[in-house]
Amino acid sequence: MKKLFVINNLAKFRFVRFGISLLPIVIILFGISLIWQIFITYEILDDPSEKITAVIGSIGIMFGAVQLILSTIIRRREFYRQIRYNEYKRITDLIQSFVNTINDNMKLEPDLVILEKQVMNLYNELSATLYLSNVKLFPGIESEESGKGVRETAEEIVQEISKSRKSYQKLPAESQDQNPITALSELNIKMSWHNEMHRLLEKLVPHKYELFKYIEKFI
């Protein structure tokens, strides 16, 4: 059902774009039909030379109007294409920044308080971007499986960091030399955090690439 919903959104987007592309042809056919009815069928002008002049002038005006409409459609399409491309780059950059932030901290001795704030800000920005893009730029992106997968996995990562940070802050304040149990608990928290981050980042990868493929269909 969800897959059908996504296909319908994409099909609707393509149908509207195709319909707009046909607009100049429809106008030309309608214009020619109208000119034919006015000047040939009803013969509102008796003089053949005046009739020819009127027909040529009407056709010129019609093609001028069509050219104006066509150039407007092309500019509008290019405008939205550029907006979609910029938003696509924004989404890919946000996801990559999110992943890089996790990876960089896994190589070091992370400050989980700072890391939690960093990933939370990136997550909020990513969620807001996906929500706003769902309206006109990439219809169905929020309900699409990969879009939900990216957002939900990123949320799991934030929750896991928050959980580890809370566990770490509950440890006694003694130094590791004074309390080996504290040192062991700290080591377990770090190992558990690294393992969970590896698992969740691997889970994020397929959702990420599927989301990119989905967005590219609209560009």
C-alpha cells in the first residue's frame, strides 16, 4: 500500500509536468481552430486580401503568445529544477555530515554531551528539510520507505548516544585507578556505544542510497 502511494505521487508529478509541456500545442490547435471558425467558416470579412491579412496577423499573435507561454514554462521548470537540485544537495550534505560526525567521534575519545548536541541539531535540521521538501519538491518523500528509514535510523542513533551519555554520567566520580569497577563500567559503556554505532550506521547506508535514488527521479 505504501509502495503504491509512492508510485502514485511520482506518477502524478510526471503527469502534471507532461501536461504543462503539452499546453503550447493545445493553445496552437485551439488558436488555429478559432481562426478557422472566425475567418473561414463564418466569413466575417468579404474581401479576400483583408481575410488573408487578418488570418496572418491572428496567427502571428497566437504564435507570439505561445512563445511567451513556452519561455515562461521553460524558466519555471528550470527554476524548480535548480531548487530541487539544491535541496537534494542539502539533504545529501546533511546526511553525510551526520555520518561523518559519528565516524569522527568513534576514532577519538568522544565527549558524549557535545556529540549528543551535534547529532541532535543535524537530526532536527534533516527532519525539517524532509518535511518541507515533501510538499512540492519531492512528493511522498516522508512516507516513502527509504525516507522513513533514514529519519528513524538517525533518531535511533540520537537516542543511543543519549542513553550512553546518561549511563556515563551515572558513573562514580572516582578516578579509574581508585575504582577498577568504575573503569570496567566505563569501558563497557564505550564498547557498547561503538558496537551500536557500527550497527546503526550500517543500517543507515541502504536507506540513504535508496533515498538519493528516489529524489533523483524528480530532478
